[in-house]
Amino acid sequence: MPLPISYPLLTILLAALAAVGPFSIDTYLPAFPLIAAELGATQLQVQQSLTAYMAPFALMVLWHGTLSDALGRRRVLLVAMLLYAASSVACTFAGDIHWLWLGRALQGVCAGAGMVVGRAVVRDLVEGPRAQRLMSHVMMVFGVAPAVAPIVGGLLVSVAGWRAIFALLAGLGMVLAIACWRWLPESLPPERRQPIHPLELMRAYRSVFADSAFIALSGAMALNFAGFFIYVLSAPVFLMQHLGLDAHAFGWFFVPTVSGMVVGSMVSGRMAGRWSQRRVIAWGYVVMAAAVAINLAVSAMLPPSLPWSLLFAPIYTFGMALAMPALSLMALDRFPLRRGLASSCQGFLQMGLNATVAGVLAPLVWSSTLGLAGGAASLTLAGGMLFVLWWRRLAAGGQLASPR
């Protein structure tokens, strides 16, 4: 079936929508010391603005896909981007840390729509290897955001102050709303929409969260991402305190990290239709295991320094990006009639874990590079165990053959 929009434009638009979530985090990381000084807050209080953003993000991703199943993909994205722009304006004018927390929470309510609904759009429009290829290309473009965001944020902080970062995010929201209105086709026709009935929704959510294959695949994907994301959440401490870099030098971490993600996504797209999805995922884990082993060894034997403390980053994100498209699509294909809702549940697991890592795990381990390496290794090991559980036990039990 031909696409109703050019492939490059669809890829760029879906990637930009998905990037709103991480861009909202990475852009203001270099501004943490300045925000703390201007708002009279502690480092931990500014760190908690991440949790204030990510907790409502995790809760709302449960609903973005469901609303798009009922109302259509395009409408939900339009409203979400407009609300995101408004909440970014509120952050721009925050007078104290509590108002910043509130503005960030409102951002979190809206920012996840692009990631969740975008995945559903991919599966609405294409299937099989084409879907894995499109998802990989979306991730490849999306991967540029974490590299560009802190560099842009550092420049804005030095030129115009931290409030300019949130003004930029407000402009981003408006541009994406206009782009969706102008170019994004509605991929879910009215006859395929699912009405919102509370009892039916409860049964649908229960069905998704009770599906052991879905939980294993989505949980593995979330844990893999958290193994890298713990460094993003700890970047101000890791880069500024342990490595002695300033706000302009965040590219030392984010550029190689994203380079690995882009190359991994490219390879995943090339392998679509050539390798089985399980084979792609297995090789992704081999690469991630090598990365965490190197990271533990470097952190244990060497003092924090460049480039050794950052050696693991591009290797790990290469493996993560290799595995992630197949993990996501295999989980969504468990529920072909409720892909929006399933994508919401997938996003909830990922962002709920990220919120926990931001508020609890990262502050516990960021006091040393070895602590951070151990946290990343533990999360990756847990993800690998879920994947092995799915492959050996669920596949052997015949639970993978019948989507709901």
C-alpha cells in the first residue's frame, strides 16, 4: 500500500514528534547550576524537576494512545503540541522552583503524545519488514535530538539565560502543531476507531498488562533504555563534577552517544527482512553486554577522564538502537486492534521506569563513576533476563503465536 505522505517527510515528522520528550530533558541539563542559583534552589531540587516532568509523562502516556484509538491520531497530536507550547511558556516565566515543577509537570502531560501516537502511526501505515525499517529510520533521525539538545541548551544559557531554553521549547511545540496540521495524514479511519467505554477500557488495559509476552518485550526495551538514560539524568554531575567539563562541553557525551544510536538504527533498518527480529535483538544484547563490561572495567581501574569514561556510550547505544525497533514492534503486534492503547502501555512502562531512575536510582549512584556503571549494568542485565525469559519460556509454551 503506497504511503499517503512522502517517506522522508513522514520519517522526519514522526522523529521530531518522538524527540519532544527527550529534547525537553536534555536541553536544560546544562542550565542546572544557573537555575539553582537564580531560583534559590538546591541541586537536588532542580534534579527533581526531572521527576516532576517524567511522572505525569508516564501517567499520561497511558492515555495518549487510547485517545488516538478513539479520536484519531492527528487530532490528539495537534492538541498535545499546542498544550506543550503553552506549558513551555509557563516554565519560561517561573518565579521559583515550585512554579518550575508545575510547568514541567504540565509539559510532561503533553510531551509523550508524539512518541506514543507516532509508533501507532507507523503500524497503521506499514507492516512487516517495512515497519521495522520505518521505525529504525525514525529512530535514526530522532537520535540526533539528544546530541543537539544539550549543545543548544549550553549556548542559550551563555547567551540569553536559562529561560530562553523554555522559550525555544514553546516555539518547537508551535512548529510541530503547524506541521501536523499541514502535512500529517490521519492514519486511523473512523471505521477502525475504538470508542471510549470505561468498562471496555479497563478490560483492554488489563488484557495488555496481563500479557506476559508484551510485558517481557516492553520491559526489556524499557530497561535497555534506562541503562543508557541513567547517564543522561546524571549528566550535570557526571560531566561537570566527575569529568570537570563546563556547560558548553556536553557534546563530549551526547555526540558519541547519539552517533552510536544513529548507526545502530541504520543497521537495524538494513537487517529488516534479512535477519529475524529475534536475531537482531540477540545481537543488540551482545553489543550492550560488551559495552557495560568495558564500562565497569574502566570505572574500576581508571580515574574519571576523557575519553575513557565515555568509551561505553556509543557502543551501548549502538546495541540498544539495534534491538529497540524489533522489541517495540513485536510487543505492539500482540494487540493489532488496539495498537494505540498498547503503545500507551509500552510508553508507560518505559517512562515510569525512567521517572523512578530519575528520582531514586540516579541520586543514589551518581556519587562515583563506578556507581553509575554498576547502575547501568544492573538495568541492562534485568532487560536481558526479560528477553531470555520471553524467548525460552514463553516461546516454548506457545504463547507467542496468537496476538490479541
